[in-house]
Amino acid sequence: MAGEQRRAGAHVTSLKRVLVANRGEIAVRIIRACREAGIESVAVYSDADARALHAGLADRAERLGPPPALQSYLNIDAVVDAARRSGADAVHPGYGFLSERADFARAVEAAGLTFIGPPADAIERMGSKIAARALMANAGVPIVPGSTPADQTDGGIAEATRGIGFPVLIKASAGGGGRGMRVVRSEDDAVELIGAARREAAAAFGDGTLYVEKLIERPRHVEIQIFADDHGNVVHLFERECSLQRRHQKVVEESPSPALAPAVRERMGAAAVAAARAAGYRNAGTIEFLLEGEGDGASFYFLEMNTRLQVEHAVTEAVTGVDLVRAQLEVAAGAPLPWTQESLRQRGHAIECRLYAEDPSTDFLPQAGPLLLYREPSGPGIRIDAGVVEGDDIGVNYDPMLAKLIACAETRPAALERTIAALRTFPILGIRTNIPFLLRVLQHRDVQSGAVHTSFLDERLTELTTPANPSPAAIAAAAFADRIRMRDAAIGVADGAPRSADPSDPWTRLENWGR
Ligand code: MV4
């Protein structure tokens, strides 16, 4: 069947069956891309996911093991065995789980399969933040002023911090995601913070090697999507603004960044392409930058390279019109990039919100339970990438992200309006979600004006979560009231039947309930 569906002349002919080493919305996204390309898909699942959407959607499904990720989605031997068993010729790792493990990429290739991602050496190289920093400096990519002390004793690191000038940020070479980081504001507490950073890094990564950078206060996180093939072609697909994070977990992403002037965008794109070339990269990747200031006077510095497809890739797809997962399949099969740099344009504005099964009023405690009701909004410019369906049981074994909502429109204000309207008509019952929190975030004046930075959510958490959240029932009632009004309008029920003139009357405007 797959063979008949394959389009003549498509570049993907050398891939016949792809094992998707992931779960949730990204597994669903990849399975759909395979189906479109005429490639068979193989899902993997843990015992907790035997009836999950991704497992049912693929052409076949292989069991990995018990629910804990270490025994299932993180078990390299189990995943490679499943690939062999199923006759797959390639493996897509998705994001998270094994996606940035060089040993996994090597195990896949040692089994004679194609890894749909970068070369294992590139993953490894970028895993060391110190090595990545040195590589970027050599390639002419701007890095934050700082140093890597050869003398890794407390005294050696402390001396390096003095050389930079306070405030300084101590970072772990094996770090990422903010672990093993400490801000040092004066000489007095340097030695204590150095020890704490080293211990945290050694415990988390088994490697306590540290480096130091000048602290950039309240920077933005702006990243550039890059793509490289096996034929020496490297392009960038513009930026994503990802400053709205809570404890290093992204919450809202958008493109374009409200802070990026065209000239800075062009320099950042060129720097990202140079970074990918220096890394010996192939397939989809992301270069993370810190942005200091905004407009033409802004400065940017290399932060890290993410050697995978990211959650927020859909924002890039919305503003460029490309299919990044399809391109991953083609490039992994040895085809040249489907675009030249000149053919790529950034058009309109896209915003992504991550919907999590978590309760903002109890410090974002992950929520488990039945998805009694789950109705996705739809309409022009609305895309939902979900890993769940109504009736699913949401567990606590894995990441609590339920779905992503991506809204695009011609302008940023229109995209914001569209996002907010869609979130208000997304009824979910059975478990609490972060939808009320997302609505407060998006309506905040600083988010509306685009004046956000990486500490924004953590600094404003109280004001964004303290006001009584509407109950799930109130949200569901408001969403259904909208639908009933639409139906009434369609059948003319409201014709000649005046409603209350009072705009605060909840029967007039049900969406005001609880908000
Ligand atoms: C920084 C920084 C300020 N100055 N480096 C956080 C995670 C790690 N990947 C790098 N991080 C940062 N590095 C210097 N020299 C601020 C952060 C940072 C951050 C960066 C990106 C997104 C969110 C963040 C939240 C807090 C701090």
C-alpha cells in the first residue's frame, strides 16, 4: 500500500519504514509525515501507552516495556530491538527521550539503520558546552565574554570570575536547562557558589567541569532554526522568540521576535549557519542565542546548540510554510535540502502555546486523571498538535504536555487575538490544565507589547497565578455557550429576541464567568 501511495520522483524512496522512537504529539506528527510521504511507520509504546493515540495511528506498533521511561522510551536496547523486529530501515527520535544521545545515534547506525537526525559526533560535540563555546568562537560566532579556567579548583574559578567583573554566571560544561548554574554578584560569596555549582553539576551529569560568563541581565532567548544536508548546503529558517519560560520550561513561543530588527535578524541567521557548518551538522537543529537590548542596537551571543527537532518547530512552519519533518525524512534519505536560502521567506506572525496537564494554583503540580471532555478549537490560522484524544487517561509517567496550539495571522496583534480566542473555546474537563494561566500570560500588557525577557514569568508568577482561576466547569460552560450562540445565530434563534442589555450579565456574555 505504501508503495502505491509513494509519489513518483519524491526523494524519500530510500526510506521504506520508519520507527518513531517517541510518544505523544511529536510521535503523531512524525507518523503523519511518514504517511504523507508513502513511508510506513512503526510506533513504540510502553505499557502505559498501549492504547495511546500514537500507537494506534502508526502502521504497526512495538511494545518497549513497563511504564517508567528508563525501561521503555529511554531504553536504547529495547528501541533498537523494536526497530530490528519491525523491519524498519530508519529511526526518528523526536525530541526529548533519546533524541540528543550520541550513544543512541551510534546504536541505531551500528544496527544498520538510518538515524533521522545529526551525525553522532555532532551531538557529542555540542553536548560539551565548553567545547561548543570554543568551536563557535573559532567560527566567528559571538559568544558571551567569559573564560574556561584550566585551573578547575575553587581558587582557579574564583580568579576567573574576578577577571570578568561581577555579576558573573558560573555554568556547567555538561549543563543545559539551567542546572549547575550560579549567579555570583560579589567576591564574598564566589567560593561558596562555585562549590555549589560544581556539586550540582557532578551529581546531575557526572561531570563537575565549570566555566564562567559575564551575566547578561534579563536577556531574551531568541533561537534560529537551521537545516543542513549531506551535500554542503546549510540554511536558516529565521528565529523563534522563546523568552516566556517558567523554570527553563518554555510556555509560549513566537515568530518573528518582536525585538529583532531586520539587520540583526540577518546577522543572527548568518551566525547560525556558520555555527551549523562549524559543528559538521546535518538535518534540523537550533542555535540558541541570548539577545541583549532590542532593535538595531541589540547584541546577540551563542548559548547552546540543540541537535534535534524542537517542540516549537511548528512556529517556524507557520511563518515559512515549510514542512520540517518531511524535510528531515528527505535529508536523512540523502536528498539535497528542498529549499535555498533565497527561497525562504518569513511571513505573518505565529504564536505557540503549550497546553500542560498541570495546576497553576498548586505550583504547577502535574495532573493525572481521565480526559472526560476534550474539544479542540478550529478555524483559520489555528493548528492543534495533540498527543491525546477525549477519553484518554492522563498519567504522570511522562512530560505533562497535552497539546500545542499554534495560531498564525498577518500581524502580531491579530495572532495574539486568535490565540486568546482559541484558548477560550478549548474546553477540557477531568483534569486541570494551564489554560487559565496561558490566558493571563497572553493578556498581560508586557506580553501584549512584546516587552518580555527570560525572567518575566518567574518574576510575575504570583500575579499571573494568584487571582482565582476559573473552574474547569466555568471554562467548559463558556466554551459551549460560544458554540450555542453560533448555532443560534445559524438557525436565527436570536432574531428579534433582544437579550439583556447589560454586558456584564453572564447570560449575555457567558465567557465572563470566572474571568
Ligand atoms: C545565561 C544567562 C545570562 N547570562 N548566560 C539558562 C539555561 C542555559 N541554557 C543558559 N541560560 C542562561 N544563560 C549568561 N551569560 C541567562 C540564562 C537564562 C535563560 C536563558 C534562556 C532561556 C531562559 C533563561 C532563564 C534564565 C536564565
